[in-house]
Amino acid sequence: MPSITKLLIANRGEIASRVIRTARQMDIATVALYSDADRDAPHVLQADESVHLPGTAPADTYLRGDLILAAARRTGADAIHPGYGFLSENEQFARDCAADGIIFVGPSPEAIAAMGSKIEAKRMMAAAGVPVLPGATVENESDEDPDRLSAAAHLIGFPILVKAAFGGGGRGMRIVTDQHQLVEAVRSARREAASAFGNGTVFLEKFVESPRHIEVQIFGDSFGTVVHLGERECSIQRRYQKIIEESPSTAVDETLRDELGRAAVAAGKALSYEGAGTVEFVMAQDGSFYFLEVNTRLQVEHPVTELVTGIDLVRGQLLVASGAPLPEEMIDAMPRGHAVEVRLYAEDAAAGFIPVSGTLTTLEFPALDGIRVDSGFTSGSQVSTFYDPMLAKVIGYGPDRASACDLVARALRETLVHGVTTNRDLLIGILREHEFRSGAIDTGYLDRHTPAELMARPANAESVAAVHALVAALTAQSERRTRTSVLPGLPSGFRTLASAPQSVSFLTGDETIDVEYRFDRSTLTARVGDWQPEGLEVIEAGADLLDAVIDGVRRRYRVTRSGATYFVDSILGSTELREVERFPDPSDTQEAGSLLAPMPGTVVRIEVAEGQTVAAGDPVVVLEAMKMEHTIRTPADGIVVKIPVSVAAQVDSGQVLAVVQDGAADE
């Protein structure tokens, strides 16, 4: 039986760190890979050795199988773990590993190839007795003929799901509700699929209304044994990408669990499956379920299965890849308790889940019993535009679903994350929302419950911002006082004669908060806007911590500063405050009517020309960021007077893409 002694992880971020953790426990040496953007990433520092892949784009780095195999040869690695994404489901890379005498930690190339095409996969699963939905394939431009598409749609019936045949993650996916949308939806999906996966083939299938997304974890070995380890509920999605997963599902009883498990095992046996895999199903409200796909790799959400079964799935992968039979604990696995995982993303949920980039000023997670955090970032890390914007997975385990949800919500609330916009408040809102808590969920949950609703500001939001603004002002004052070299023993703001209080203004969102405070020997008074707090007392003050009594309540406030920006965290919540310049530069303003890039990205299409009249909602520029297209639309009627960008141009967040001015202004 071959033995793995040195493992190269052909991936990055949290999954690389996750694999390294188990490999170390098994006394297996590890090799990390890193692009230019990942030079200082945690997974690089955690590995025993690392190899640089020059460049930043995935196509130049983590998708270069030749460079990865060269790194394995150079370091003497005898096995490669592909993680998820990148080359994890690349049949040719698995074959190339075998040709080089390197163990590929995953299923056979034949199994990957069979499931690589969702079209062929459906045919194979139907033959194996797994329930499937009817559909049609669009492989080339001739298949885009409106008459051919109309005929296919007539046989399938609306609504129809358009889906990429050679990829996932929501890219190249559209829902079509009537004939008029069909042609453009297919063409748009094919463009996106070609960009993301190198193949624009899509297929059409009947869209199940209000479905649940249920998947089953399978595991197989080289001796023909295939088992399932229970289901995961993955219905909370945005843009067809999961953001909350849990196990078990509230919709699955023991009878249905047995049916799902038997179908998943049948799929695995049809593939002679080895290693970890996931069989995904779409489940209707009546409990009927249909095959979606087999992910021939470890899933992002595998931790929930690990927590309810107590089984290390990565360890199982490494054992099976070494030729061992399935570990005994997998044969009769009995899930217990409940696990919930949330994906913390660097994205602006309120603006349509737009991915964001920047520097993570702070990323710290609380140490709570029952909480596991898998992350590829730390404080000071850069969130780039080249890779998926997931910062971490926060997973909670409890004896039941309610306790697991409560635990994760609390962990998120206590997490310090500064520097980039995240979906944290959305996740907390979902975990506390009644419909979610009742288990009555489906993939349309975020259509019924908008981010604006789930992230609604609490009734006391203004008072929280006022308290935090006062805290920021007092913390800044304390920091200045500790740095002074002139009469440091005098109390802050000391005057021989009474004078005006010290003052500072902050911006939080669109709101300006004016703070005034005065230290009079042993007393402190303050005013924040119209609010004058009582019973003020500073017990301890430092550059990043304030222990104070405000309005008679003592709290500890954590303050993080980055330039003129203050991040204040407390039991009240989190507030980002930017200190207002006393003498701002008047030239720092945008031209009226400017449409700004909401994120860094590449201009893929310009839909208008200078001088063209546009109506509110018309598309102006289309950006591609993180393999997704984002359409920038004009918010009002007007005339396009300037387009300072061109197709293929790289743009930064906040850069002017076009200027649309009111056409009536020139009449």
C-alpha cells in the first residue's frame, strides 16, 4: 500500500490551511503554493515548504497544472491534494499526476470525466436509477437559434433553468420565466460560462419552484465500498451560491434520508467512486428529489458533516488515496446534534452582493465552545480581486438546531472584522429571522427576505453611533495625550481659564456626528449632537480600548484605527467612523452624474456611446469581477457625455466609468 509522506496542496486560502492541519496530525510533510498576491497568506506560513507560482490570475498560477507538477517534483511531494475549485475536478490534471507517479487525492480521472459534463452526468445517473429532470443542451451558436430554443422550451415547460454544463458556483446560470427572456438569457449564460470555465456549453432544464438544495456526502474506497454520511441543507443562497449550510436538514426525516442516501450511493457505485464526493439534489416541496450533479471533490461546507459525525473527512481522503479501506467510523456513521456553517464574504450585500477588495485591518474571531473557524485570512491580509472573496467559514455545533444557530450568531456578533465591507450583518439577520428559525426555507429565501430587511438598522442605531463616536473621540484624545512630551502630567484639555470644549466630527454612512468634550480636573462632560450623556467616567483608556461609564452603564469598547477611520466594537454593535477633515480639499469631488465602479474589475462591454440618450435603468457598462458579470446602469434619464474607460480596461473601485447628465440642462 503506498504511503503519503509529503503532500502538496494545489490550492490556497482556507482550504489549504484546512488540509495542512490534518496532514500535520498524520505526520505528513506539507508543501504550499502561492501566487504573487498570496506571498504572505497564512497557508504559506503554515506549510513546511512552499513554492512560488509567478503571477496573480488563476490562469497563470493555480490553474497551471504543469507548474504545480513541477513544484511537486522539485519538493519531492508524492501526493497532491487539489482542495476545491481550480484543478480539483480537472480530469487531465488527475491523469497527469498519475503519469508522474504522484497520488492525486481524489477520485479516478474516469469518474471526474463522467461528472465533468452535467449533460453526460444526467444520462449516467438516469441509467443508475437516480431521479433526473428533463432538459436540452446548447453547445454552439447554431443551438442559440430562437426557433430551436423555443421548441426545447415548449417540451420542458417554463420556468426553465439555464445552467453551465462544465462548472458551478452560480456562474453561467439564469432562471427564465417566459419566451421573451430565453434567447438573451442563454447567450449571457454562455458568455459567462465560457469566461469562468473555458467552455460555453449550457443546458436547459425544468426549474423546480421553491426548491430546497439538498446534498449527500458520499465516500468510497478502492475495494468497492461506497457509503453516505448524511445530508446537508444548502438552500440559503445568493446568486446561486451557498452562504449558509447545515446538517441535518429540517425537511428530511429518516425515511427520506434513507431514500436520499440510497440514491447517492447508487450514484457513487455507478462511478466506482473513491474518496470524498457530494451528490447534489434539488428537492420539491412534496419531498420528491432530482439529481443536480456530483461534485468530485471535498465541498466547501464539509465541516458541518465533520461536526455531526465526528469524522475528519480530509483524513479519510488521505487514507483512501493511500490505498486503505474506508475507516471503520465511516461504515456505521451515526450523525448526532446539529451543525450550522456560514460563509463570511467580503461583499456589499445591500448593494446587490457586490464583491469588495482591500486590506483587512482586523480579523479576529472569538473563542467560544462549539465554534470552529476555517479561514485563510488574518488581520492585515489583502483581499484581492483575483480570487473568491470568502474570508472565513464560521461553524457552530450544538445539541439541536436552535442552539447551533444561537452560537453562530453570537460568534459573528463578537467577530472583529474591519477594513472591508462584509455580509456579517446579513448572516446574523438570517440566523435570527423567524422563517429561517422555523426551518421553512428554500432557495428563494433571499428573494422573499431582502438584505435591506434582514440588515435593518435597530431602533437604537443612532444612539449606538453617538456612543461609539464619543468613544472614538475619547480614545483618540487618550492616544494623543500618551504621545505628548510637553507637560505630560497635566490632565487632558487643561486650561488655566475655562475655554471652549475640544471638538471633532465623524462621518458614519451619510450621517455627520459632532462630538464635544471637556475634562475639568476630575470631571468629564460631553455633548454628541443634541445628546448630553450623564454619569461619564473613563476607567481605563488606551489606543485600542476604552473602559468607560456612559449614561450610568459601564462597558468595554474595542477601538481599531486605520488612518482617519475608527472602528468601534462593543456589545451595542459595530460602527465605522471616519474623522472629518477640518479643512477639506474642494477638488476632491466627482463630476455630477458620474457612474462609479462599485468594485475593481475589467470592463467587458460598453453598452452606450457618448452623446447617446439613456433612460433610467439602462445598462451603460458591464464589468467582470471574480468571474461574474456586473451591469452598471444609469439611475436617471439623461445623456451620456463622457466614457473615460475602454473595453478590457482594468478599473479600481470608485473609478469613473461614465458620466450621464440631465439632457434638459442644455435645452
